[in-house]
Amino acid sequence: MDISIKNAALLCLGVSGTVSVRRDIYGYIWGPMARTLSVKTHLKRIRTNAINLCIFLVGHEPDFSGMFTPANAQTMQFAVDVTRELYAQVGVSVRKLFWRRIPLDEADGFNVVDASGATNLTEAFSGPNDGIDVFFVTTITDAGGWSSPNPGGGPCDKDEKGRTGAVLELQSTDFFTGVLMAHEVGHYLGLVHGSDMTNIMGADTNNDGIGEINSGSTGITASQGNTMKSHCSIRLPC
Amino acid sequence: MTDRNVGSSGRRFSRELLQAISGDEVSCFTDLPVLAGDDVEDLKQILRGEEDPGILVDRKRAVNALARSESSSEAAEILEQILSNPGETIRVRSVAANDLSLMPSEAAEAALLRNADAESEVVRAEVFKSLGRVGTAKALEHLAALPEPKTEHARQQLSLARVAISFRSGAEGRGAQDANRALGVRWTTHAVRPVEGERLRKHVAALRGSTYGIGLNPETGFEISCGERATHLLFLNEAVRRGAFIESVRSGKMIAGLVGLLETAEQRVTIRYLVLTTPTERGLEVVVTRTNGDVAYVGEALPDGDGLRLTMRDVGLERTATEIEGRASNEDLQLSLRVWRGQAKPKRHGEPILV
């Protein structure tokens, strides 16, 4: 059933009154933002099998005097857009974005983390909402990103011990940052590393026991989609 | 072999090297590629700017690849050039500072001290972190003369560096902090299991990153499981050995052990806490810090028959209050973990971004 933009914004996103398509429908707060996805298609997607994301900028100041530049913020938005397109292949959508920041003076050195630091970060901070927490830090010294290490995915109770979110750093290109976001949030939704380099969960191509992904790792299988849809983070239809 | 493998000078680069430094690829989870032979020499030239491999290079990955592949004065020199270059990004300089702790300690310490007044407080904090891992007593005077860091985190890392160096070397410096805090009731006890032999060696082999300048006891360690989601490993300093457990820790202040977080999915370990011990008139003071300098647990071990009885508590940093108890004799070490099941310390949530 087709519904109006205003009704969809109210039912699915909880916004009313004057609606900004970019801000209120897509959740992109930093403009301009080039998109190819139509509003109609996006609204159709977010009504079922959707997740919300709570995106933290660690060490961010509103005037961009902290750890991130305006271009960095737009890269994060673009990464969400890429994630949306990749997940759409299996009918999973990203419905709502909650943007939050950890001020520089509260960041406690979490700008630069390793695997343990990533766990410390997610144990210290969480979004006060139902979005999967995604933290952007300046530097991850031993990886490109960290997410839940559990085969069943990350918890929906953000007060659990251990890593309760994904931690990312910006990559060399906007698109690859999006692939990495899809990969790490995919882990949180229960996906495990694979054996196909063209899949978002990558493959161990150099036989070192560690999987890799690159900007061509964009595929996703129906089986992976089913795994994602069974995770507790999936929101009710709206 | 494709033309992507040919650099600016016509030189051909291996697939392994290009994969390790590409800005269009990352290993998951851990991304710490190791290269060998000619690839390392090629990598040095790329990092020095003498060669362009003709692909989009992620210099952070390239720095990590060098540090994981070669520990030498030459590699330390390249890392220092990157660390001290304001033209490099904070991200790359931070990793260079971090990776210097994997270089030969004398060269690393000198390079880090030369950059201890870096203009970026983020980079500075990483320099202090690395100095805490490899610094010697001679660094203490230099650190004491530094201007006060501008950020709380840099101050904490500087303090931790002084403490780690002081405890490791036995030199005088800032002592351990005592921040006892009474805790509530309702505890669940978790056994801390000893781990030995091949299993321990596997854990040690899985360890990534610095061991803060100490050798690890290859015979005795502990596994600490707090439910299904987190397994930690207590590695003892090699100086703390069976037959002389008490004698060794009472011989002087020291980094008695390191606690690592085991990533069960890929069996890799990174260090999360340092265990610092100081002999006192009463027995032994024990402080456990996170690697960012936050004190997480404090306690003491008091005489009990022919051994020592240990009691430690968290200082409120961990969201779930925890008490660690144990008993040590020269021959045996037993530990248990009691976790408070009451209301956990609330998380912080940051602030909404309003544009």
C-alpha cells in the first residue's frame, strides 16, 4: 500500500510537521548529499526488516574543531547510503539514523583504539535508543573495524559486557568505508566471515587465516539475509 | 600479474605487498599483515616516498605492515620520520607512534622521546603510551621535564608511562594509586582457571602487540571467564615463577602480569590491563590499570600462614563491580573472581548532534 511521505515519516520515523526529505526521511544531517535512491523506494524498503543505527563520532566538536572534518562526516553519511544499497539486496533496510557525538574532553583517548580499546569504548558508551551502535574513531591501530566477535551476533541489551557495537575508522574512499560498515554491522547481525571475496563478509585470499574484504566485496546471499532478519535488532514493520 | 603491480619507476611489486598496503582492502578482524624479504625493502622505499606502487596506498596499513615485518633500527628510523612529519595524518602518525613500541627498545625510546612534545595531543598520547611499553629509567627525567599535556587523556597516558617505566625498571617514580571503594553485596563467583602447557603457549602465540617490555611466564597463566561473552587471560611476568611466586613479587615493584582480552572467534589476544605490584610493610599492594591509564582495580595481599591472601576490588571504572580474591604460596597461586550482580554502573551516551 502506498502511503504519503508525511505518513511514512510519522509512522516509521516518528517525525511530523514540516518534513525535510534529506534530514527526516534519509537521516542525513550534513549536506549536500548526493543520492540515487528515490524517496518512494526508500520508504518502501524501510517499512519491513529494518534496523536503526546510532552513529557516534568519537571526539567530535560541533564546529569541527575535534577529530573530524565536514568531509569526514559526509563520508560517514555516504557509508550509510552504501550500506543501505548492499543490504537492500536481501531485503534488509536501514530505517533510522541517530547521530551522536562524544565530546573531545569526554573521549578518554578512545580516538585511537585497538581491539581491547574498542571493547572498552562500547562498554563505556552506548546510544540511548534501539539503534545498533556504530562508533567512528580516528584510528584503529590493529584493524579497519571491530564488531561483535560472537557467531550469533551482538547483543541488543547494550548493558551487556563485551563489545556492544561496531567500531570503525574511515577508509581511503567513501565507498570502501561503506563496504566496511556493511561488513561490521553484518557481523553484529550475526554474519561470519566467508569464502567469497565478492561477498560483504569477504574471504581469506592469501591463506593467512584472516579474511579480507575490498571495495568489490559487495555481494550478499539470501541465506545471509535470513540470518540478519532473525537478529533481535530487526525492527517491527511500520 | 597486471599493470597494477608496476610502480612509477617500472619496478614490479608483489601481490602480497600490494594487498598489505592497499587503500581498497582490509583484513578482518585483525589487519596486521606480515611481509618478507624483498617486499619489506620495497615497502621501505614506498614509505620513504622513493617509490610509487601505482595503487591507492593506505599509509596506516603500510606502517603496520613494516612494523609487523621487521624490527630494526632502520624501520624505527622510518617510523620516526612518519611520526614527526606534520604532513602525515594524525591517524598515520598515531599508528607510527604505537608501532615504535615494537622496534628495538633503544632506538624506539630515543625516537619517542624526540617526539614527546608533538604538537598534536592525540599523537602525544600515543607517544606516551609507547614509552610506557618500552621506556627505561633514563626516560623518566625527560618525561618529568615535559610541559603538562593539554588533555586529560594525554595526562593519563603520561602518568601511566611514568608508572610503567618506574615499576618495570625499579626506578623511583610515581607510585601506584590507592582508590579503595566499598562495594555492595550479591556476588557471583567465577573460578579463575590455571592454564599451562600447550594451551598457554597457544594463548601467548595469539598475543598481538606489545608486552610492555616484560617476558611472559611460559609455564603458568590463568583463564578468566565472565559468562559466555568475554574471556580474559592473565599472563604472569616470567620473573614470577612457580617455586618463588611470593619471593619474586616481594623483591621489588614490578609489572607482575598482563591481562589480555581473547577474541574467541579468531583466537587473538590484545592486552587490556597491566598488573602492577609494590611490596609494602604489610604485604603487597596491587593495582590493575587499563592501557589508557585508568586505574581499574586496586587491592593488597596480606600474610596468611606461609603465603599471602589477595583481595582486590574495582574502583568503579568497570560497569559491573568486581572483586578478585586469591591465595599465593611460593608453589601455588589460586584466584577467583566475584562479580556483583546488582545494578551496573550506567553507560554514558554522548550527546545528540544537532545540525
